[in-house]
Amino acid sequence: MKNRGCVTSVIKFKFVSSTDNADIRIALNYNNDRNTYTYLGTMLTSPITNETGLLNTDQKSFNMHYGWFDDNTTDYGRNGFSGTVLHEFGHALGLQHEHKNPINSTIRVSAYISYLTGPPNNWSEANAKSQAAFFTAQEDAYYENKYTTYDPLSIMHYFVDAKFTNNNVAVGGSDKLSAGDIDFIGTVYPFPKDPTNPVDPTIGTTIYTINNSSGTPQIDIVRGTNGLISLVNRQPGNSLNSTNQKYLIFTRTKNGDWYNVAYILYSNSPLGTTTSTGITNFGPSKGESIMIERQDPGQSLGTLLFREK
Ligand SMILES: [Zn+2]
């Protein structure tokens, strides 16, 4: 995903081992099924019974399926690894099929559906309509669809042959995110705004403050005048709250990803102090950028609180 553009500058996926819990769980060719599909957005983590007979919430079942990958699949191009995986992760993020956008006046939908239901495709009428027909007002209400202008370059647009378009030009089937895809994902998953930077003149610059359960600022994350990071507990010896939240402080790896966990602060234990003033120093190199996430009990993914450039 990383090399395909910018979705990772908006969204960060954490890859976990097969024994760890995961929101997205992938199967290949389950029962020789050649179909490729993903549950849409929050349906991915909802108690919906899927093809395995288990719920999507069940860690033993999958909720993303690849059916046609084999030794002949290409990296790029229509139905290649790259475009297919980006498309399916688009569904996981809640993106619908772009060719179903009712603003689209390019595709002759009934001809396209006839093609999908006829040989050699032999899709059921219901399946062809759900995959290819324009969204109805009822579906818009059900899915709470949000529309952009029609984007024929979207990763979410099927390849549609020239035989089924009004201008006799084939459309869709891209293997990369379009500018429209990246913009839209950025509107659905916005970054929180950077907090203001109050200055503690005795230590350095407070770059982020964590409030305790009473809403009072308690832990300052400070960029010292020497460029190093310190955590300062304004109430030495006190923990933030009684729940077991984790505050993860990441630094960048050499290739620019945010995977190095430099420090974990547990909300239900006092900051480990190295001095009586409640300061803990930890090890990002001088001037190294940091990112802070909060992980609540039971969550597998953290919530981004702060990120330096
Ligand atoms: Zn799709």
C-alpha cells in the first residue's frame, strides 16, 4: 500500500500476527470461491453472519476475501494484486463502487448488467444489480452515501468495456488511487488539528498535554531545549485515571513510517519518575519527530492524538 501513494499518509494500517486479534481478516479462495469481496466499512466489524457461518466479529472468521489471485496474477493492471487490494481496502474504509454513482452518465447500465448476467459471467440478476446498477434513493438512505463528482479514475470503479458506454470509450479499471480517492478518504478520516504549543520556560516547549479523568491537564510532553523529549507529570505520583489506557509514543523509522514505540504511558499507573519533579526522559534522538496515540481497553488500534511533521 505504501508505494501506491498517499492513503498511508491519512490512514495507518497495523499488520499483526495471525494469532492476534485483527479488524480485517483475509481469506484466499475459501471453498474455491472465485469472488473477491470485502464487507463495507463498519459492517466489517459488525455482528453480521458471513460465508463461514460465523459472525464478522468472530476472530475465527474472515471479512475480506480474494478469489481470483493465482500464479498468473500480475502486480498491476486490471484485476492485478495492487489495484485489487487497494479496491478491497477501499471497501473496508467504507468506499462504495464509483460506477454506481448516479451522476455517472457514461455507462449504459442496463446493457452492462445484461453482459454481467449473460455467459460467460452468469451473475445472478440481483448480484449484477447490486454491483453495477446506480444507487437508488433507498440505498443512499441505508448506506448514508456521500457523493463526490463522478470520478472515472477512482480505484472503486470497475473496468467497463467501450461496448457499454455512451461515448464508446472504455472506463475504469485503474490500479492506483486517484486524487479524488485520496481527497475523499481524507475527508472521512481527518487528522485532528495540532494542539497549541504552550511553553514551559524552565524545561522546554510543551508539545502535547494529556488531561486526567477530571479534564485537568496533567502530563506534559515536552521538547527540551536540548531537542530531547521528556514527560512531565504535573501531579507527581498520581496516575491519570483508573482505566487501563495506553498512551503510545512513536518515533519514525528510517524509511519514514511510524512504527517505533519509544515509550508507553499507562493511565492507571503513575509516571515512572527519574526525579522528584515527575520527569521521565526517554530516548528519541535529538529532534526526532514523535506521534502520540491513545489505546483504550479492548481496542486493537490506537486513536491518533498528536503527530509532529
Ligand atoms: Zn468492489
